[in-house]
Amino acid sequence: MTFNELTKRIFMTEILKGMALTLKTMFTKPVTRQYPEEKREALPGFRGLHALVRKSDSSLRCVGCGLCAAICPSRCISIYTSEGVDHTKVVDRYEVEVLKCLFCGFCVEACPFGAVVLTEHFEYSDYSREALFMTKEKLLNNWDKFMAGKKGEQYFEKYWRPLAEDFGTPENQPVLKNRRAD
Amino acid sequence: MNLVELTINGKTVKAAKGATILQAALKNGIYIPNLCYDRRLSPYGGCRMCVVEVEGQKGLSAACSTQIREGMVVFTETPVVAKSRKAVLELLLLHHPLDCPVCDKAGECKLQDMAYKYGSTSNRFSASRKDEPERLDSPVVERNPNRCILCGLCVRICQDHQGVGAINFIGRGFKTKISPAFEETLDCEFCGQCIDVCPVGALGSKTYRFMSRVWYMNEEEMICPYCGCGCTTNLSVRQGKIIRGRGKEGVGINDGDLCGKGRYGFDYIYAENRLKTPMIRKEGNLVRASWDEALKYVAERMGSIIEKHGPASVGAIGSQRCSIEDNFMLQKFMREAVGTDNIDSAARFGYAKAHKAMEKSFGSDFMPIGWEAPLNAKFLLVIESDITSAMPVWGLNFILARNNGAHLAVADSKETKLVRNSSQWIRLVPGTGVALLNGMMKVIIDEGLYDKEKAQGIQNFSALESSLKDYTPAAVSAITGVSEDEIRNLAREYSSAKSRLVAMTSGASENIKSLNTMLAGANLVMLLGDSPDTLQIPAEFSNTLGMWSAGVRPAEQGKEMQEMLYAKDASLKALYIMGENPIVTFHDVAAVENTLKGMELLVVQDIFLTDTAKMADVVLPACSWAEKDGTFMSAAGAVQKIRKIVKETGEAIPDWEIFVRLSKAMGKDLGLNSVAEISAQVSEKLSTLGKNDLKLSFNPAAYELIENSSSEFPMLLVTANILQHSGALSSLSRNLDSVVSDAYLELSPADAEKYKIINESYVKVISKRGEILLKAIISNEVPEKTVFVPIHFAHAKVNTLTYPAVNGGIPLVPVRIEPA
């Protein structure tokens, strides 16, 4: 033990330094949030729990094209479709295994209709796996609960708008046989 | 073969002379995008996607229709080419709807792939899109004219390759679309070849509509369970369920060709009457039981019967649908554990005749067909067989041979598909094929057209010569209804052809041919000095040849099928039936039912609760073809593997395993416990096949009807195969039933008028064995005094009228028809 260390030990300099810092922070505002009493606003574009968009006529916007499932790196989405009574495509089941999901948001980007979205909701822990196995009904409920109304529209415009929406024939382009695309 | 050397993208490649740039490139692993090219069709040059730059040539050339030259320098991916392809795609996408999210083709769509690679993200043009209604009215095939890019592949494959011509271009200009005549509902043979060739989603499989997306599915190569062609069908499996089948270029002996059965027939394994547990008859009812219980019961009962009546009182029926391993184990179990030789199968009424004919004539024990044999002959003579419906994919080779310039003469009473695609139709009275062959031989011998040196050296030549005495052209003309000149000309043309082929089918359900027809065919072959493989008789079902070779037939003293099921004295006390439904598929149902009822023990091992299983004392559930490992031997003699691709149904186990367990329950270990062990023994057994020396001999074959028409029964009933079905198995496929689901009676308009029968009304068909009720269809394809009935459907009970025949006579059924 050197002389310097000995003096530090005798006069307890380290402790005094520490106490000084403690004394100083006692008069500043705390950074710790008292979660869950005190909740933080999600930042715009937050990627939380999945939801399926409900159209204005309360039906499902998803057509079951499966591009979300195709691009999903953790393969947590499975979609089952069938032929409906009027020979249209009907999405029977749309299932997300949330525990497998890594929230990359590729599904949202891949969707050609902006039908699958990630909401701002992130507090969904549970005691059973079943509760975190999202079925079509649960995903639609998520939409109603977390994204319906103005917020969904804003998100759509800002983040979920599919690229395909922006493509189209400009007005001043030549038209074949005087017919304009519908 | 002359090879031409050329350079594609800097790589020196060789290809056959006369090939196109596209063929040379694809063969050497260089992909050139194309939308209207198909390996089976002639160049079309419609889509202009395959344009390439050829050095020294102005402008771009279409690779699909430019022949290669020595020293040619080709570039397939240059900026000029890409620009041209982009423009083509822009024009295609002008009309093509971008409904990929709901289009089942998405993911394997050629147009989609190309648009992704070359296409632009916007279009310089605009035009209104087509707004035609989707056509979902026909079974199995759906059409969406809006997605069509008019490449014409479906039209050409249907007309040129399949020989049907059900669809064509309709309308002009922007309004052009693919449709049957007059935009009626599609009514074709529903092979689905058009669906496979469609590069976009304009033609689709209705059974697969919106079922899945392609990237969810695993594709498994499987051997088709139906006919003897042994085609490979690619089955798509999602979540342990097969949801579609398709053909794929370069896969299997069929090279991507499939008929409707191979493409849609897989769903019989999802039939509602699949057996899930063993069942034992208790107090008159079949009750569920455990495997141990059922096997113990069988072992005990069988043991006591053997003890009481001897092992010769036990019989077994094998299955042409089960794998070689299953059949091998059946015969091993019967021979070693039970000690009986009474083993036979439904092939007794079908392929056995062909085998007997080959054995008698050529001394051969194994005569598979040659898959390419039709293509190597210049004159093809088909005797009373619609090969295109019994062996649809092999049948395509006959059409191809005709298209390549061979002469295809079809002797048939009915206007079949093969007749429509033939060069010459010899319309004869049903069942008289043997007389026609004899008549031909008579002309050939009289005019000295035969190979004197070879033929006279063959045993029994003089017997043949004297047996043909009565078959003068005049006499044959009277029997067959074919004119004398036609018989003479046919004999002359056939004997003078460079290379020849005689083909016929050997279906158990066909009653217009018999052993004698096949013997006469063999005689004709030998008379002209041709090699035995000039006579082509395919085995009927997916594993008929394999079952036959595995030893499911009496070896020495064993009883054949007639003695087992049709003999009057009930010497058989126990019968073990594997994968066969005698009550439906065997002739003379009443006699069979009577015999089965008299059995002390009837064990049925099947995948369905069939009508026969309902009569059984014990029913054992087996795995279907997609639920077990094994091998099938096709009619061409190829041993091909089948694999377990889906989970077994309920408690079902593979047939071979049932025998392993059952023999153990009987206290006899057969010493084989896995597919691999059985396969090793089987391949040892099969390796001896076809090795024996040929010994030719003529067998005079006379024409005779077992039962002729009379005033009481003036019509002759012809039972036949139809294209969409195969045996009784396919009638359990929902997909195939959506095309044809019931038996019918085809009769000529003249007969309909005579018996006052209205089209699509019900008629009573009466023979001396019984009567059945069928829907009548008036058709020009059928000759007078004859009615045609497909045999496949259990509920129609057509076999109530028929009778078994394994010898030379033709077993046509005299019937009377009355409006019901």
C-alpha cells in the first residue's frame, strides 16, 4: 500500500466525492420514469403490436396476397384464404405469432394496400402463449383500439402508404385510342 | 447428330443442327425470357420477349424462331434488347390487370418475373383495360380473359399436342380473347395442360382457386397413382395437405405432360369414407377395435381355418394400386405364414391376358411397353383401344407420331379421341378386332407379303395358315363390317411399311378384346418378322406390372380368380383382400357377392370403407400412396419411388407393415421389418425378369363371342374406360367427380329413335344377369346396335350385367334397353 492510498483511506476522500455527487443530484429533476404509473408517448412511426386495417364499411382491407408472409424474416405470419360465395377471395384466417416477431416492419412495407400495420401499442405481455397468438379478429380489434380514426389516417399518409399508390399515368402522356386509364 | 457451334454471351455452346437460338440457349443453361415458347410446340414468335442481338444482323431477332448457324454470335442481354423487352412489357401491361394480390399465379407468373426484371414502373401509354367476366362455369378450369396476354400457348397445346382443340382465339383486335366456340361453357377432356402452359393467371385450376400462395407450399415429386404410364406429378403440399398437382418440364418420363387424373386426382386420399381404425364385426356390425385386437382376431380365426380346412382353403387378392413392397409382403405372408398359393388379383381380367399372350407367343415373362416405341414406327395399328384415355400420356406419343408423319390406323367401333387424331379410322363392329387381324394375316399370306424366311421357321406356322382359312376378306368383311378393299389395303400398307407397331390396351373393364385379340396381334407381328416389342400392350394401373412381378399370381397349384370367386363349389373358406373392391370392379357382381357371403372369414385391408369392406369380418386401415414409402413399376417397366409426403390418416399403417405385424401375431416372423429390407429382396426378385430367351410360336386365334345378341337381348353392351377416370379409385376424387360423376349409356341416334329414348333420360339396361338404371346420352360417336357404358362408378353397378372371361372369347354383353 502506497502512502497516497493510505491517506485516501484515512480521510475517506472517495466517499466524500460520492456524497458530493449525491448531494448535487438531490436538487435536479429525476430522469427515471415511474412506469407504469407514468407512461411515455410513442415516437412517431413506432413499431408496436400488429393490427389489421378495417375499411370504412368495417370489412377487412387485407386481400390475402401473402406478400407480408413472404417477406417476413421470422416467418410469423400465416394466411389462409378460400373462395367466397360470390367467387371472390376471402381471408379466412390471418395469424401472427407475436412472440416470433422481431418488429422489423417489412410486412407493413410489403403490403400493397396498407392493410397490415404496426400500432403504437407495446404493452401486451401475458402469462400464456395463446394470448399472444394474434388471430384475424384480435388483429382487427387492435385496429379499433389503437389506430382507428384520425391517428390511423395520419400514419397511413406518413408511414404505411404503399408505393403503388403513387404510381399512375401522368395527365400529359400520350393516350392510345383516346381512352384514358380508368 | 450434327452439332453446330455458336457463341452465346461469350460462351461457346454446341447444339443440334436445326435448333433455334432459344433451344440452344436453354439447353446450355442460358435463360432467354419468353412467353409464347413451349418445348412441345412449333415456334410461334408472338410475344417478342425473346429478342436477341445477333452479330452482323440488323435489328433484333426472335430467338424462338431463328435457327442457329455455325459460328453465330448471339447476345441475349444488351441494353438494346432490354429496351425492346421493356417496351413489349409496357404494351402487355397496358391491358394486363395488376391484380397480382388476388391472382393465384402470383409468385410463379412469367409476366410478373419479367416485369420485375425489365419492366418500367410507369407506363407511357394508357388504354382501358378489358372488363370481361371471369368464367367459372366449367369444372376444374377457370378462365379470366382479362389477364390473358394472347400468347396462344393454351390454344396450341390443346390443338397440336393434346389433339383436342377445345379453345381458340375469338374476336379481333383489342377484343380478342381465348374461348371455346361461341363463348360457350368449356367442355373438353379437362386435362389441364392449358393451365400449366399459361404464363399468366388467365387459366387456372378451379380446385386450387384462392387456396394458397405459391410460396407457402412445398412441391413434392410423386408418381401418379392412376394408370400405368408412371408419370411424375408435382404435388404442392401446404400444412400437411396436398392442394394441387401439376406437371413440370424435365421431370419424370412424362416430361411435364399430365392428364386430368394426374393433375386433379390426388384428392381421393381426402375422401370421407377413409378408414381410420381397424374394425371387427361384432353381432353383425363393424365395431372399432385396436390394432392388437384386430390382428389377434385375424390370426386366431385364420389359424383355426387352416387347422380345420388346410391352408389351401385360404385365398388372397392383391392390389394393382399398392406398392411392390406391399404386394411382395402379401404373397410372402400367404406363401410362408399361411402356406397357400391361392393368390391372384384383378389383373387376371386385364393384364394377365396380355402376359399370357406374350408368354405363349414369344416365351417372354416380362414385356414392358417402350415409352418411345410409337415415335419410332412409321405405321401404327391400334386395335380397339383408346390409348389416349386408358394411358393418356403415352397416348400423346401416338398423336405426336401422327403429327411427325407416321401413319396411325385405328380400328375401333367408337369415335374415340385417338380416332379423331388418327390418319385412318377402320370402323368395325365391336369385338371383331381379332377377325380383322386374322383377315389381314390371310391377305398377307395369300399375297406373299410376309417375311417367309423368319415366319416359316417359327413353330406352328402351318397351324396358323390353316386356321386362317376361313378368314377370307369376304368373310372378315361380313364379320367386321369393314369393306374387303379396306382390309386388303390395310394389310398391304401395313406389311409394306418401313417400321410397324401394333398396340392395344389390356384393361379389365374392356370387354371388346380378349386373349385371342392379343394372340392375333402377336401372330401378325411374328408373321412379318418384326421383333416382339412391335406388339405394345401396356399394363393397366400404376403398379400392375410391379404387383405381377412381385409374385401376386398363383405360382404352381394355386387357384386363379375364377376358381376363387366364381366357382360353384365353396372350397375357399377365408379370403384376404388387399386394396381391391371386387363387389364393384369385378364382373358378375351377384356371383362375387354370393361367394364373399359364403366365406367364413373375410379380411379387407383398404384405405376406404368400400362396399366389399362393409361385408368383411375384419377391416384393416391402410395408408394411401402418398402416406407411405415404396415403389411402383410403370407399364414401361421403370421402378419408381413413392414417398411419404403427408401424414397417415387416423391409425392407418402401410400395407406391408400390416403383414409384418400379422405374421408376428400368427407366430411366424417373415424376417423383414422395414421398406429397405423388403426392397432389397424385391429388387433381387425383379433382377431376374426379362432375362429368359425368347421362344416364338404362332397361336391360332379364332374370333368368337361368348354370348351373342339374340332377339330378346338385341344390343351389345361395351364397357370402357373414360379419360377422366381410372378404375374405381378415381371416382372417390372430388375433383375428378366434378367432371364426370356417374355412369351413363351412350347410344346411337338410330337406336334412340328405335327404342324411343330421349337424350339425358333414364333407361333400363337389362341383361340375363340383372338390370340397371342409367342416364342415356345420344351420341354420334357410337355405332348402331351397340351401347357404351363407363365402368368406374360403384353406384351405377354396371358389373351386375357383365361376366368374367379370361380365355379367347370376346365377353360382350347382350342387353335390352327400355325407357325407364
